[in-house]
Amino acid sequence: MSETFGRRLRAHRHAAALTMEQLAEKSGVSARAISDMERERSVAPQRRTVQALADALALPQAEQPAFLAAARAGRPRLPAAGPAGCCGLPRPVPDFTGRDRELAQLGRVATEARPAPSVAPVVTVSGTAGAGKTTLAVQAAHQLGTAFTGGTLFVDLRGMDVRPSGAPEALARLLSALGIRDDEIPADDTDRAGLYRELLHHRRVLVVLDNVADESQVRPLLPGPGPSLTVITSRRLLAGLEGVHRLNLRQLPAGDAATLLRRIIGDREPEAVDEVTELCGRLPLALRIAGNRLMSRPEWTVRHLADRLSDERRRLDQLIAGDLRIAAAFNLSYTQLSPQARRLFRRLAPAPGSDFDAGLARALDPANPEGIEDALDELVELSLLQAHVDGRYRFHNLIRLFARERLAEEEP
């Protein structure tokens, strides 16, 4: 458990074999003030006072940031939010629809965020590309943010980039947003993570870590005990993280999906709206693209778009609106796969039926039968396959179409 400033001060004084009077003489701080700080009667020492004590105690440079942070954390006022706009939440989606169960679960977990020694809760939100993970996390953060008096922070870890953001870089941004000056941020990665946990030990902060690449990237950013809440979004299941609450997003229910599309385009052509909804696989990103495409082409009817989407060979090509491309979103996940998992992904596309098992996968990709289970696990971990009942697997229909395109392109 993290120590208060008074306990830290007493421990460092004893380690230096100094009496209060000796420390007072070396630091220029009165023995009465030191006594009040150690007994936690004074919890708001000024920074220059704390620095004088650190110098008098000859604290190593690596230990000083945590010592200063403990003093700052004990002050009754909350710190400034750091540089303007640093780690601010993105704009919420005005027509956010559905996910009531998931929002309720996030709300219940938020109530578990209590002062130490309770462990700060962590929630992972996983799912395939386009399932609305970031949108859900941002919506929840805006709804729950008022309960977190220490602020709400958002960091995009760029997990699908060729070079994702490193944990040290993310920690530096978070520490800056929590009011730590650049010259106070430790250079050592372990010390940086320790200071971050020390700050969250005392503050009720909601942190959204978006687009996480894997467990190793996010593990240094996990809080210890304290009243904070951390929400992590990732295409991966992040199965290696222990003690976390898990939300796995699938396609929207039919009613919510149709409602989302109507909120974008208005109440028109209900039968065609239902058809477009199903052709988009009830995937929020696909529905957003379809709706934006209709709104940017007012001369189009919903029926016209439904007819264009009905051709499976061209469906993914139709789901493009400006810089939003459903196939591009899937491709970011595809490029993360190992060579065998990519090959298996492609060859599973023409598999008959709505689901299949590992036996069929071995028949379609016989080159390395011993690695099939691992490849299937990799596809599930990255949300390109859904693990179904009794060791069976299934595609989302749009992802199956993407796999067919990859098969035609790479193994004609």
C-alpha cells in the first residue's frame, strides 16, 4: 500500500539517522513543522518546504519525484488539470444508440472505485473493428465523469499502428495531465509508473486507455489501490490481464441497429432500413458509413443503397464514406496476424455453413496441422473470429467477405 507523506518523511528521517531537531537544523524547517507533518496534522506543505527536506535528507534523485508527489497528493485541493486539452475526452457521438447493458455494467463497476486499500477497478472493452469500443468508452466517460472529482483522462495508445505508443510515453502524458511538471517526471520507466500509481492512490480519476495493442503495452498503466477507474479498449481480448472486468462487444441487436440508422438518416423507408441494417451486419461502423453515405447523397433512396449492398462481391466497396472504410478497419487487424493465421483466415472464408470446427480448419490449411489451434486462438484473440459453442467458430458476415477478398487477392 502506498504511504502518506508523513509516513514517508518519518521513514526517510529514520533511515538518515536524524532527530527532528537535526533535520530542522539541516533543512531550515522548524522542528514543530516537521512534527506536524510526520503526525499528519499538516497535510499541505509547500513545495519549497518539501524540497528543502528532500535535500536535507540527501534523498537520491530517483526517489525525489515520489516524495514530492506524496506531499502534493496530501493537499486538500485537487490539482490543476495540466496543460490545456492534455488527455481530454473526445467529443461524444450525438446519436449514440443502444449498449444499455454495457453502460449499466460500467456504471456498476464505477461504484466499486473506493479509496485505498480497495484495488482500483479496471474494465476491458474488446471486440472486432467497427464494434464501437471507443464510442462506448467515451460515452460512458462523459456519463460517469461527474462522479470522478479528480478528472477524466483519455489516451489513444495507437495499438494498430506499425509502431504503437509506448507505455513510458503514455505515462508522461498522463502525469502531465495530473499536474506533474516535465522536469518532475522520472526518466526511469519503473519510477514513472510508480509515480502514476502514487497519484491515483489519492485521487478519484477516470482514465480511458484507448486502442491498446497488447498486455505488455498497458500493464505499466494499471493503477494500484485507490478510488480511480480505468477503462481499456482493444481489438484483442487481453486475456493475460488479471483481475479485470471484461466487456466483449458484438453486433448490435436488430432493433438498436435499425434505430441507429434511423437516427442518422431520419425516419424513412422502414423496410429498406431493416434490409440495410442486416446487410451491414448490424455493425456500428458499417451502419455509420451507410448512414453518412445516404446523407451525403440526398438524391439516393434507402432502397437504392440496399440494392447496391445486396451484391456480396461489391458490398465492402460500397461501405466507404470519406475517410471511413470498413475494409480498411478490418485490414488493420489482419496485418497484426502471424503468417499462418493470415493464411488460415483467408482459407476459412469459403467454409460451408455458419460455423466450423478445428477439423475443418485443418482440412482447409493442411500445411501445419499442429499449429491450427494456435492460429484459431490468434484469430479469436484479435476478434477476427468469434468462439462459438463446443469448440466451434464463426465469422461476422462482413469479416467473412473481407477474408474472401484477401483469398482472391493473395491466393487466386
